[in-house]
Amino acid sequence: MTEGPEDKVLSGPRDLEPFTREAERLERAVSRRIDAEPENVERGLAQLVLTLIELLRQLMERQAIRRVEAGGLDDETVERLGRTLMALEERMEELKRIFGLRDEDLNIDLGPLGRLL
């Protein structure tokens, strides 16, 4: 007499088969997303760091615009703010080129909250 899968102790009921297939599908999806290649890990980390820097850069730019529009800054300070923000934007462009990133790559999807930037 041959033993079937349902006779084995570790065998699950056949009605769980759809869940098993779904779990396998999810496992394949997750394994595709987790890529432990050093160059991909480096790029992913750069993407995260540059996203945070871009978010802070945009916040600083908005704050600078508010201060300029409020009229509380002298011309020299306005000029210095402009040069600083331009230099930061140029450096961001350089870093995006180095890591092969585009603006869209920095706009992380936060799920139900929407896009970050």
C-alpha cells in the first residue's frame, strides 16, 4: 500500500491549497524586491538618503520664499539664500547622476498617504 500526501503527518488539508499558492506568490514577490547585490543596496540607500535630503531642501526653499515675501530679509541675505539653494540643487543633480536616479525615483509612494514629494 502506498502512502498518499493526506496520510502524512505534516500534510495539510487540501482546502488550504489556495492559501499555499497565495503564500508562494507573495514569497516570490518579496524575494524579487529584496535584492542583496552590493551595488543595488548602495543605490537603494542613496535613494533613501537623497529622498530625505530633497524633502528637506524643498521645505527650506518654501521657508526661504516665505521669509523673502514677508520682507524681513535684507538684499544680501536674500542673495545668500538664493546661492545656497542653487548650490544644493546642483549637488543633488550631481548625486542623482552618480547613482543613476531620477526625480521620480525620489518620490516614494507612502501607500494610503500618497506620494512623498
